[in-house]
Amino acid sequence: MSLDKIHNLACPLDGEVLQLSNQQLRCTNGHSFDIARQGYVNLLPVQQKRSKDPGDSKDMVLARSNFLNTGVYEPVVSLLADKIETLIRDQDKLCLLDAGCGEGYYTDWIVKYLEANNQNKCLSVVGLDISKPAIHEAAKRNKQIGWVVGTNRQPPLLADSVDIILCVFGFQSFDGFKTILKPGGRIILVEPGPNHLTELREIIYSDVKKTEPMALTHLASMGLVLEETQKLNFKTGPIDNDSIRNLLLMTPHFYRANKEGRKAALNLDEIDLTVDVVFRLLKKI
């Protein structure tokens, strides 16, 4: 499932299909994109960037990788993999996109789960993220996944060519998702619930707001219908200071909290956290 097995990548400049040739992806109009030594491709042209180095920094990427590798969020990815296995069972030639895949923990875990259950034979998987350091790290995890630097606003895939889109704690661009999703295709959103990491937030903020995920009723006018909502709640058990530091650095909380709040959290020896996650399944009609 590396880039030579992904046949629906599109040129980010003109939307034409990209073909593999001599370690490059090329379209019929002559645009070419080199495949990096690590096996990924950068399909984020400068005109689609909103900053010089968009997305997570190298430090944030490494912090997230170190935190997730401890297995604290395994119940989240396990439930997600179960849902995907149900959707793809007995289907042929499916394309799955992890939109905002970060350093690839969820994508890699899911692919290995499906392999173990013999559900990956006709599945092509693309991991997409706007952060080049994130995709660089992801490419180390699994060489069978097509890793791509690109944006969810204008995903570099052909229209109506993706069967399932995952967006796990990521930036949601429903205009971009709808364009590339096949009729009948699904979007799986994984989002923080109102009590997610509440113990940590109570330490770093003076006023903790419990916010529900955004309502999705407006998406019906775009042909995206909410099929299912499921909540997952569990306690992490005590996590140590190293994991607390990585968790802070990998989330926006590190930058939103004031100096005193960050210091209080970073001085903790351990903390037992609530994980509150909402899964929502959308279908394109």
C-alpha cells in the first residue's frame, strides 16, 4: 500500500491524476513531485500554505509520538479500528484516507489491526497531514501506507475516489472531504468530549469550559448525513511526569495556558486523567 499502490492521488496544481515514474509523481500537464527517500511525497504547493512551516512542529510531533506510543489512547484506536472493520467487511478495492494523520499512530495501528483480521487485501490507505515533520515521522512507522504532505482544505486526491475518511482530533474541512468522498462513502470523526482531560485543564486554566462537539445539522445541505454517534469514556490511570510533558506539548493547551498554569502541570509527578471522546459517523448521499 505504499505510493505505487495508490492510484487516486491528484496534482494539487490542476487536479489531474498523478502517475508514478522514476521516483516522481507526475501529471499530464508536466507537474512533478519527488518522492522523498523516506517514501512520502509532498503535495503541498506554496500557494496552499498559510505559513512557512504549517502544522505541528518537530517538537510537537515527537511529543505526540512518545505519548501515544505508551498505549494510553489504545481504547480509542481499538474502537475506531472495530468501526472501520465493520464498514469494509466483504467490500472490494476501498480507499481509506486518514485526514490529519499526524505522526501516523492511528493509521499504522488500524492497518495492522486489519491485517491481523485479514481485512486489508483490497484496501489502499493514505495518511495526509499538513505538517512535513509529522509525515516524515509517520513514514518511519509503516512503509505500506501512502504518506502525503497536503491540506484537508484541498486534499490531493481525485474527486469521488475515497470510501472512508478518518479525522481523529484533526482539522475538519467538510468542503474538501465532500469533494473526494464517493457517494455512499463515510466520514468518521473522533473529537474530544466536554470532559476530555478535565483534570489537566482544571490545573492549567482558572476557568474550565465544558464544550460539546460542534453540531453537524448544517451538513445535510451538503449531502452529508449523520448516521451514528457514540461516546467513549475511560480513565488513563496514573501517568508519569514525562507523559504529562508530552501531552501538554502535543496539544494546544501548552500555548493557551498561562505561565503559571503550565508550570503547575509540568511540576506534577503524576495524574489520572479522564478520556472523553465522541465518535460520529457521516454518510455522503
